[in-house]
Amino acid sequence: MKIIIDAMGGDNAPLEFLKGGFQAARECNVDIVLVGRVEELLNLMKEQGMDTLPKGVELMNAEDVVDMHDDPANVVKTRKNSSMVQGLKLLAEGGGDAFVSAGSTGALLSAATLVVKRVRGIRRAAFGPTIPTKTGQLVLIDSGANVECAPEFLLQFGCMGSFYARKALDIQRPRVGLLNNGAEDTKGDELHKEAYQLLKAAGEKGTIDFVGNVEARDAMTGACDVLVCDGFSGNVMLKSIEGTALFMGSLLKKTLYRSFKTKLAALLLKKDLKQLMGTLDYKKVGGTMLLGISKPVIKAHGSSDAEAVVGAVRQAIAAVNAGICEAIKENINEMTLPKEMDPNA
């Protein structure tokens, strides 16, 4: 298996991506292609005391870099020689099995859509990160790719999220919920009322296991395995969870270091606390798969270090092995509206 990495995208590029790529090749037993400014990467290698590339690692030159201020819609034209665009082209041409980038989210979404293409029949690709809950893990889809949505988008998000949870998380019958401001089926605006009916119909057909509307607080206690939402609401929820986790972590640390007694308690609980904080560490997860694209594309966290890069590579490997993209392609007919309900037919 060969994983392509955008070596120039992200806050800590290219050094952490060079180190992470080398580490991933060593630990994950895969080939790695680092796409970026080769001369700069080679100089960094020398600074790290390395004269030759590790086994399984190759470099591909790309002199340009996608800037966070670039217009996402035009990066394929304006930054065609960038590490992101060239890496995606390599993936599209069969030069690798998956692509990892920590670059601009909007640019990655746009470039992946234009270069690698969406699965035929998918209206919008979506980000589906997994977040920890009281009972396990939750796929939150969409978490920011699509601010404005149509009901059919949410239907497809629910189906793609269900396939991902089944294939990648080994949840045999994922429960799919629709994020709303109440559990009653009459709650929400027109978008959510219409999406509810589509997801309900999909549930009645057996395509998904739809459990109805779910409030944000109930999602975190295990009310569903896949939470469907428009990109705006999903991103707000995701950032709220991240912020709350950071706040609770700092509050816990402050409490445990308050006195000798609490410091002793912290020492006794060190292993358990480390495990707890590990469940909330983005480095362990690595990234988010862009569901709906025809080949695996992983968005790594913008501040990824070498450890997070390895995590993203592991996620890419899991996506390839699980056949997520193939599952979406094979079930596309179950994710499209009947002609009599499709305004675009």
C-alpha cells in the first residue's frame, strides 16, 4: 500500500511531515510518497543527520504551496504546481492508495472534488470525524464542508456515515440520528423536517437504522452512532466539544495540582488520567476522511506534528482496507431520491 502525504501543508510543515512520513513508513509497513519542495526536504534530512531516504519513502517535487488565504475554488488553477494539487493528481492517476494533507480545509475539499472527483451520484462530499462518547464513538457528518445543505445532502450524509461506521469502526448496525433542537419529529426548520422524512424512509427500506431526531447532549451520551447535520451546525458542535475538552482538561489539571493531597492523588491516577486525555487527543485520531470522494482523502489537523501525521496515515490505511469508497459506490442507488421527489430530475 502507498500513502501520499502533502509535506508542505499545515502549521508545522515540512519538518513534522518529513518526520511523520518516515515514522509511518517504519511503523505502519506502507510506502510513503512525500510531495513538496524536494530540495528543502533533503536539506531538512541532512539537518536531522540523514543522508539517504528510509526504505519505502520517496519524494515527489512540487515547488508551490497552497496558502491559507488562497481562494479554495481556484486553487487547482492558481496553485496547480502545489504539493496539495500534485499529490491529489498522483492519487487520481493511481500513483497511491490514499492522500493525507493538513493544508487548507476549503482548498482540500475543492481540489479533491475537482481532481479526484466525487463518487458518481453523490451531491456533496462531507467530513465525518469520529468523536468519543459515553458508549464508544460517534461519526459527526457533516462537520464543516457544506454550510448550506439540501435535504438530499443530509440523506446521503446519513448513508455515508453509516457505511463508514460499519466498515471502519466495526459497528454492525450503526444507529443514525439527525441533529435537531428536540427529539420530536416535528422539530426544526423546513430543511430538518424534510431531511427527517427522507432518513425515515431510508430506515424503513433498511438502508440505515434511523433513530430519529437527536439533541446534541444526547448524542454525547450514546443516543446514536452517526449524527447527521449540515456543515454549519456540525462544525459548531465539533468546535464546542473541542473547547469543552480543553477547558475540562485545564480545570482538572488545576484541581489536581492545588495541594499536596491532590498532587498525591494525581500521581496515583497518572495512568488513568493519561488514558482519559488520550481519548480526547486529536493526534491519536490523526484526521478526518472526506466521505464521498472516489478515493480516500484524509484531512489532518492543521497543527499536526509527526505523531499526528502517523495517526492520519493509520486512518488512511484503515479507510483503504475497509473499502469505504467502494461501499459508497456500490450503494449509491440507495442514497438518491426517487425521480418523483427529485427537483433536479
